[in-house]
Amino acid sequence: MVHHFGRWPAAVQVGLVYLASRIVSWFIFSTVGLQQTFSPWKQGAMSYGEFVMIWDADWYQKISQQGYPQALPLDANGLVAQNEWAFYPLYPLLARTLVTVTGLPYETVAPTLSLLAGFGAAWLLYRLFLLCCQQASDSLGTDRGEERWHTTALWAVAAVSFCAVAPVLQTGYAESLGLLFLIWTLLYLVQGSYTLMLVPALLAALTRPVGVPLGAAVGIWWLVCWLRDYSARRPQRGAALAALGTTGWQLISAVMVCAFAFIHPAHAWLVTGRIDAYTATETAWRAGGEHVLPFMPWVHQSQHYLGVAGPLVLTLLLLLFFAALLSRTVRLSLPLPLLLWVLSYTLYMLMFFNPQSSTFRLLLPLFALYLPLVMLSSSRVYRGLLVLSGAAMQFGWVGWLWHWKQLPGGGDYPP
């Protein structure tokens, strides 16, 4: 069976890997859902279909069926309360369209949409990883063979598909659709197709909050390309302008991608009349609903859990992480545009995100790091353990975070 598997078309192999990963997550969701005794969504155990439609899936359903509020809701202290503006519009809009066309209930359409978008993301991820492997081979001046790189790319897709937070790819969340458009954008970026990149970049920025780091990555990549061109022309007069002429459309594309990041906040402003409607809504999920300084939430959380040593431990962990990004394996396996995305998104999270239980899920856009992990060894045992460890951790993510457990002070940690 394994021998014949390798003869099947790449799309079939990717599809079977993705299907296997989703079956594992289905089993975990189904098992944990039966253990649910109480939640804000149902009194008692939940079926699989019910269990994958809780938490933020409930917010997306409200947007799909009712739209966004025209006035921001306020709590008893006059602060903006949690509301639909924290969530981006494309996923619920697409789900509503499919509900209208098919006549099926939203509870069926949304997870099905996520499941199908996840397969699209897996296929594009395979193509992206295969391109990375081929470019690594070219940079080393070696030829390890198409089949070898295909196997490596497929293992990396499996590692992502079975990772700890991968169950979210079949829920009523926008992660699958967001990953589809993000990977599509990065594939075009690595290929240098800056015009084609604009469509998925726009769709990604309307699906998940990735517009800012994506714009940063594309912009920095333009700067790198301009500097390379300028350095090659430097003895000539007008080298800077000549380099700008060569990379001009790339610069325009980068500016457009940056602009995409402001569409949803601008939409919230126009509808509610508050210029800070989106950011005020985002801070409603933070204690006290107050705006925070960049990086400080990570410092405060490190102090909360580790005491005075917390900031030092945090600094050491970050230094180790960035050192790993500069390692030979990572630099060889990830093309510079993809590495710039990883750096941009990491810094974006450190600057603007409040570290909490949802952070594990928010790390999913760093999927590219699974490729160098897979490339550390060609051993099937190593790669198999990498995939199986992710599948095992799914039990922890679903059982600990997705499963609702009432905290003493009320509520629960969100997944």
C-alpha cells in the first residue's frame, strides 16, 4: 500500500494526508464533545457538529446572519464591550452566500467551508514547500532529485496538518480560509509574481488580521531587492533611480498590500463613526479593556507566571528563537521572502497581541517553520514522531482549551 501510495498523483497524496489528519481531529472532537457537561452553548454533551461550532464560531455565525453592529456596545464602565467588529468579514460573508445558494443551515456550511478551504491550503502548502526545497537544492548546487523533495514537502504538509492546533481547520473558524489565502500569497511572493499576489493578499487581509505583517514582509522584501539591484549598479550614475525603475512595480504592490490591512478597520470606522472602532473592540478582550504598549503584555505575563525572573526567561527564549531562525538549516530551507514573513509575523505578535490561551492557535501562520524541522533529518522514524507528537498534542488542545470548563471567576480560557 505504501509502495503504491508513492505512485499516485501529488494532489491525491496531499489529499489523503489531509483527510487522515481531519479524521484524527474528528475523533478527538467527537470524544471530547461527549465529555462536555455544561457550556454557554448547550447543557450537556455535544455532538461533533455542535462541538465545532462554539467559541468564535458563534461570533462568525452572528455576523453571517445579522451583520455588524452600527453602534459599539458599551459595558457598565462605559468601555467598548466584546462585539462582532473583532472578526473579519470574508469568511461569514462567504458562508452566508453558500447558505443562500445551497439552502443548507449555517451549522453545516461553515465547517464544510473550513474543511474544503483547508484542503486548498494543504495543496498550496505542498507547492510552496516543494518550491522551497527546489530553491534550496539550487542554492547548494546539488540535485537530490524531484522525488526526494516531493517526499520532504509531503512530510512537512503532514506535520502542519497534524499539529496541535490543526483541529481548528475543520471548525466554524476562519483559520482555514485565512491560511489558504496567506499561503497563496506567499507562494506568489516567493515566485516573484507580484501582480498575481495582490488578489490573495487582499482576500487574506479580509479574512484574518494578517495584513500588517504581510505588508511588512512584502515591503522589506522589496527593499532587499532594491538594495541588491542598486549594489549591482552602484558604479554607474543614477544607480538608485535605475534600481527603483526595475523594482518599481514591486514597490507599488508592496504599498497596496500594506493598504489592504486598513480596509476592515476603515469599514468599522465608517459604520460606527468611531475611528478606533476596531482597536477599541480588540482591547475589549483584554483585562480592563485598556490599550497597551507594544511588547508590554508579554513582559507582564512573564512576570505574572514566573515572577521577577519572567522577563529574563522571556528574553532568553526570544534570543534562542531568533538564533534558530538564523541557523543554516532554516536559511537554506526557507527562501528569504518566506523567512521575512516569519520574522514579520513574530514581531507583529510580540508588539500587538496579548499572550493568552489563544496564542497557540495564533501561531498557526508560522507554518513555514515545519519545513526546516522536517529537513533536520530524512529518517522516517524522526519524521513520523514529529507528526505523531502533533497529533497527540491535539488531545491537549481540544481537551484543555476547546472543551469548556467553568473557571472559579466565571468564563473559561478561549482556544
